[in-house]
Amino acid sequence: RSSDLGQVGCYTLYNVKIRRDIVVSQALSALVTSFQSVLSANIHDSTFCHQLAEVGFLAYFQSLLNLQGDEKGMVEDFCVAVRELNNFSFVLVESNTVKRSSESVVFKGSRSFAVIELSLAQHAFNLLPASLKRRQPIKVVPVLFNQAVIPQQLQDLTSNSQFQDDINAEGLAKLSQYIHHYRDVVGKFSAHASLGLHSLLELFSRAQLTYQNQKSRNVEFLARLEQLCRRLNGGHLTSCKSAKDRTGMAVTYEQSLILGSEHDLAMSDFQGALNAMRSRGTRLENCHKNIGVRKYAFTSIQLKMSPKQYVPPEGTYGKSKQLDQ
């Protein structure tokens, strides 16, 4: 019997390792894509480059999963994957030096610690500070937050929120550390950026207060975190179960907020713009590519229990028989 137990233990350990590799590889793919996108958009900003060198890259993961049934297991996997990203770092190299095409990616290391080597074209590499040119590793600072915004079933409304509270408390603590490190560093390189530090700290305080006042289905909390991520030049990654329904609502809501805050969209036009992005374009096309139907897989009962900001226009939703959320 001790031999049988040993075999069971080895088999379980093997399965846990395989599961860990699967979830980490998916999180890693998202991380690399996000980092490349943010780096490309900000490579000409010298303060941003110094931020990478001295503070690291903020990777903000936003989960919209519920805490019942299969989705609870997915949240647990999400936690493991995001924590494992602490063991990765980026190194930037000049593509001509290593004789590879620009923007190629190479992984070096093991499960315990790995370096992601990203090559840059010569003109981009020349914009980096000296420390990054010498292949100083760029630390990855991953943070995870979860809000079960749209319930799958009635019991989701009364599920134990302690697990979600623990996730968000850990995320807020790490984000606070990053912001204070950023504050200490950025003032040395940019007088303009240092002027916005007080408002950055105020925004974080408002996010904390918003969460303390309402810990479940808090869309405003997520909106403040998203704003913080943009201010900190971080990578923002949003996901639910299939990344088409709840994620579609979250992404379009954030896009509408950005149109209002940065592109002068009038408040009177806010809902119209939001409805347009949800009823036409990439979000419904994403649904079609997933399940063959241009509709969000929500039921009317679900949406009655959901925040109004995440309710799509009439005619764009209906429970799918092929795939739920």
C-alpha cells in the first residue's frame, strides 16, 4: 500500500507540474505581447526607459471570473500563473548584434527563473539608457485583481468573497510598493512627471477607498485601477472564462472612459459610443470566431443582476448553446 501511495503521489505531483506549465505558458505569452506593445508605444520616452531600468515593468492582470465551480479553479490557476511571472525578467538586445530579425524573442533559463531576451532594431536600441544597453534585466512586477462582476448563477451573489478579498489585498499591496518606488525614481529624470506624482498617489487612495466601500461587482474600482495602470505605463491584460463576453464589456467600457478623459467625448455621447462598440466591430466578431454566433452569451436574468455599465444593448446577447461564458 505504501508503494501504491507513492505512485499516486508521484502522479499527482506530475499533474500539478504539467498544469503549472500550461497556465504559466499562457500568462507568459500575454506578458510578452503586452510588454512589446507598451515598449513600442513608449520607446521614445526617456523617463519610461529609466522606469523600466530602475522600477521594472508593471503587468496588471484583471480577472472577471466568479468564485464558484469550475471558475474558482480557474482563479486559483490564475493566481499561480501571475505569481510565477515574478521569476521572469526581460533583457533588451540589438538585433544586428545577435544577427536576428528585429523583435524576435528568445527564452533562456528554467522553470525556477528565466530571462526573456527581446531584440530591438538599431534605431530603437539606441534610445535605451546605458544600463539597459548593457543587458541589465528588466524586472517584471505582476499584479492580479479579481471582480466577479457578472454572476453565472444566483449562488454567485452569495459566495464567500474571502478568496477574492485576499487576491485584491495582495494586488493592492504590490501596486502600492510599485507606486512608491516609481515616485522615488521618476522625479530624478523628469520634472514634468514629478508634477503628477501627488495626483497619482491620490488616485491610488481613491481606488483603495472605493474598494473598501464595495468589495464585490465594483466596476468603479476596476476603472480606477485601469487608470493607474495607464499612468504607470503598465501592461493591462483583461480576461474572463472565454475572453469574449465579460471581457468585451470591460474593454469597451474602458475604451469609452478613455474617449471621455483623453479625447473630449461628451458625456451625452458616452452611452452611444459604448453601445456602438458593443453592437458593431471587433467585440461581436470575437464572439463569432469563438462560437459561430455574433452575440454575447448572457441571459436577461444574468444581466438583471449585473452592474449597468456591463449590460450590452438589446439584441446583442442571448444564451449560446455552444459555449457559455
